[in-house]
Amino acid sequence: MERRRLGVGPEATGPRVLRGVQSRIGFLVTGELLVAAVFARLTLTAGSTLGDSRAIVVLAAAFAAGGLFTMRLEFRRHQCTFTLIEAVLSVAFFVVGPVGAAIAATVGEGVVLAAQRVSPLKAVFNLSNRLAAATVAAVAFQALGHTDFSDPLSWAAAIAGVLCFSLIDVAATATVLAIAERAALHEVLVRSVPTAALVTVAAAPLGPISYRLFLQNPFLPVLLIPLVAAVALNSRHAAAQRDEHLRFERLYEASARTAHLAGFYEAMGLLASEARSLGTGVAAVCCSIDTSGTWVGSLVGDSGAGAAPEELVGALVHIAGRSGNAELPVEELTELGSPTLDGQTLLLASAPPDAAGPLVVAVWRAGQSDESTSARVETLVAFANHASLTSANARLYEEREMALAHQVDLNRQKGDFVAAVSHELRTPLAVMLGAMGTMVRLEGRIDAEKRRRLMETAVDQGGRLQRLIDELLTVAAAEHETVSVACRPVSVEQMLEQVLRDTARLTEGRASAYVGVGIDTVVTDPVKLQQILSNLVENAGKYAPSGSIEVHASRGDGEIRFTVDDHGPGIAVEDRERVFQRFVQLDQSSTRRRGGTGLGLYLCRQLAGLLGGRLTLDEAPGGGCRFTVWLPEGDAASEPLDDGLPVRVRVRSGGPPGGVRVRPGMVRAET
């Protein structure tokens, strides 16, 4: 299966960062080689010789053997490695001189690097560092003036030279770690110098003691094997304890840095970053369940942070449930068809079942498994337990923020609603009272025609007031799910005729309706469907001041569609869902030209849902709005019309003010 690799972050900055690190390490390597060349020249000028070649070979083998016994101290993604070669170096000063000691130490380091198969950049740095440190240490030993092994002060000079070697080695290694991790140099030195000093002090005296015994009897150094083993094992144990201490220190610091409240996705990114540092990895992912109940993840690497792909999150959650907390090969991800990141192994840890919330963390590491694997996994498991509490708090914080924002918005909408309803209730009431008051004051002094117009005005405004009150009551009933639905077969043609009659005054005769071929009746609640279509037509009449308003009924894909098209200014895409919210009017200013409560479209969508359908808004052909009511076809009759042609229903204006009466001949078939 092809192995897909992911990039991390919004920008591909990783290669630039890597090139910058490589260039700075290159400058450091060049400087070390220059230092080694200068000091070697000085010691050769002072009369030093290369030393016996056979002794150099033997010492190089001893350096290699000592270098294979390593003690590691982790710093983020990299490690400081300590060995017992100081014991060999203190002997090499006496046996082969400064130049020979530097050559033997460098050759022995090369053998170790070849056996460990390290990267070329690391190999070049380690060789140059070993050559420079050994050369400077050997020159320092020679400069002290006590090179005769029989002189007791020469032992102190050898130990001083070894300390100089260790100091240069640790300083250069700390500098590289600070460059690679973009950390402060003093932070790396504080963590590495104590362990380096302990190992040097323990190993340096062993060399002169062993050499002294060898000069007396070649077999006497065998007696030191238990002592050397004890020193080696205790040094390794001390390094391991120091490494464990630093690991718990990093865990405590990571827990402290992630304890503050934050948004959910911000917290996930921070947790992934801390997990990457704790696991000394090249990248990390933190996965948890968001406020919608969906597994999501944050991905952090050298080039930044971003959202983890869904397939990667799903694969990590699946593997965590199957394999638990462990270090696994990254091939397990590719076997599930998931993309992966650069790395050889994958550290995986999940929060326990009794934790504050579900959480999975994964760290990609560049190196192979070693003796510290179990400690890393345990540290990551402990962090996952804390991280689950952080993610749960962040999720709760986000939910509270969303609830507060929703409540604030709801209060604002209610304020706008109260203002709108107050205006909408007062306006028809004022007109009604004005008309009735005029008739009372002018009783006997106005003719019958004026009295009739005043009465019709009062009736019309009373109907408007009644529709507003009915709308408010229907909204309240729909929200409490107390609205009953009475479905029966309804003539589509007759229903559309009624809709056009009810809205004729507001639309001024601009509305027309079309019934498609093959649709005669529909099984639904006629009152609610008629209310939906009437509201949509009235809405088009209010906000589309000119142009035709068209209502279409058609059947297709197992649904019956009723569309209402206008050719007004239309509604922006970003506002097309907002207009269906309660109390929302796009023009909220006090000087808006059209009134309303902001409940009409909300009520239409609620009623459409009660009928088992839905209501959508799109752009009409030629501009404007197209509202579409989608209803399930159900048991709707599908009797064809007599002539098989669509029917155009049109109501003309000009009738009596109380409503438009449909006269025979107004419904006709058109091609």
C-alpha cells in the first residue's frame, strides 16, 4: 500500500528551518576542525610525536568498546550521550602522546558511529567534536608539564585533561541541541553538565589505575573488572535516574502550561505540542471529542500546527482501542489506509476509562525503540490522563461560551421582536380605532360610500391584527410541539387559487401560479401548507416591489415541490440561513421601510418540518429569491389533467377591497 505523508501547518516552513539548522551546525563543525588543526600544529611544533601505531590501534579499539556502552539523557527530541571513554583517554595521554590520543579517540568514535548507522550530519559533527575535544585536552595535559607516568602529579594532569575534554564535548553538544531545538543554551547546559561531571569523575581515575597495574603485571587489570562494571552500571543508573527526573520535570511543566482555561481547539493544539515535547518526537496529534460529539484532532510539527485529517484521527482512535498504550511501527497506520508523518515509530497513549473525557495522543519519533521506550510511554500515559481533564474543561468552556453567546443573541432578538411586535400591533389597531372613531364623530354627516370604505378599512386591519396574533400563537405552539397535523387529499389548483386570492391586495395582482403536469392533488394539511405559501407570497410582495411573483407546483424524485420566485434585490448567500431564525430581520434599523416581526420565515420552516418536509432558499433565475417547499410525495394522487398541459392560475386585481372573487373562466390551460 502506498504510504502517504502529511505536511503540518499552514506554511511549508520545515525545509527552511532544517536548512538553517544544518548551516549553523556546519559553521560549528568548521570551527571545531580549525581548532583541532591549530592545536595539533602547536603540539607538533613543540616536539610531540605521533606515537606507536600499534598502540594507537589498540587504543582506538578501546575507545570503540567504551563508546558502545552508552548512557542517554533526553532533551526534547534529541539526546545527550555519555560514555566511559574518559578512562581510555587518560591512558592514551601517556602511551601515544597528544596527537596519537586525538587520532585514536577519533577513529574509535568513527567505529561506533558506523555501528549505530547515524545520519551523515550527526556523524560529521561527532567526529569533528571528538577530534577537537581530544586534541585540546591532550595539549592541555602536555602544557601542565607532568607527562612522566611515574610522577604522581601526572595523574592529576591526566584527570585535568580529561575534564577539559568532557567540558568541550558537553559544550559543543549542548550548542547543537540548542540550535536543533531552538532552546536557550543555558537550559541545555543545566540539564546535561551534572551528569557529564559525574560520569567523568567516576571514569577518569580508572585509566591511570589500570595502566599502573598493567605495568606491574599484564594480568592485574583483570582484578578491576568488578570495579569497572560497578562504576559503569552505577553511572548508567545515575544517568537513567537523571533522565527520569527530567522526564517528570517536563511532565509537571507540561501539566502546568496546559492547566489554564482556553478554547477547545486552542487547547488541543497546546496539548499536541506538549505531547510532542514529552515524547521527543518530530510530530504529534492530540484527539478528543468536540462540542458536537465528533472525534477531531490537532496536528503539530516543525512547520506549525493545524487540524488533523479525519482519516488519521479515525485510524489513531481505532489503533488506540485495539493496541492500547504502546510504541508501534508507523506501518500500522498505512495498513488502515491512513496518511502518516515522517518517523519510524509511533508512541500511542489514551486516557483511562475513568478519566474526565476520551482522549488519544500520538507522537511520531525518528529513532528506533530502545530501553527508554517504556518510560516514554508511561510518561505519555500520565500526560494523557491530565490532558483529558484539560480537554474536558476546554470543551465545557467552549460550550458555556457558545451558550452565553446564544443567550446574548437571543436576548437581542427578543428585544428586536418586542419592538417590532409593538409596532406591528399598534399600527392596525390605530387604523381600526381611527376608522371607527371617525364614523362615531361624523355619524349622520358622511355618506354611505365613505362609511363603507371606513368599515372595510377597519375589517382589513382587524384581519391583519388577527393574522399577526395567529402567527404568534402558532409559533409558540410549534415550539412546544402542540400543533396538530390533519392530512387529507387537497386539490393543488384550488389551494393555489386561494393563496392568490388571500395575497392579491399585497401583491397588487403581480402573482401567478403554475401547476405542473401529473400533479392534481397532494396529501397534506391544507391549512398549514396554505399558510406557508401565503406567507412566502406576501414576503415576496413586500420585499420585491416590482416584477412578477411566480408560484410553481411540480413533482420529481419522490417529492412534491412548491416554489415561490420573485425578482427583487435577493438575499446574500451568507444571510440565507439567518433569515429563517426567530426575530431576525436583515434590516434592523429604526428607519427600515418594511415592518414585520421577524417570525414569518421561521414559522414557515417550522410548519414545513411539521408536514414532514423542508424549506430552502436559493437565488431565482434572473435574480431575486426562490423559496422551495419540499414535501414527501406520500399517497398523493397523480391523476393527469385533461389535456396533459400545465395549468396557469391567475387572479386579477380590481375586485372589491374585501377580497377578490374568482369568476368562471379565470382558470385556463396554457402551453
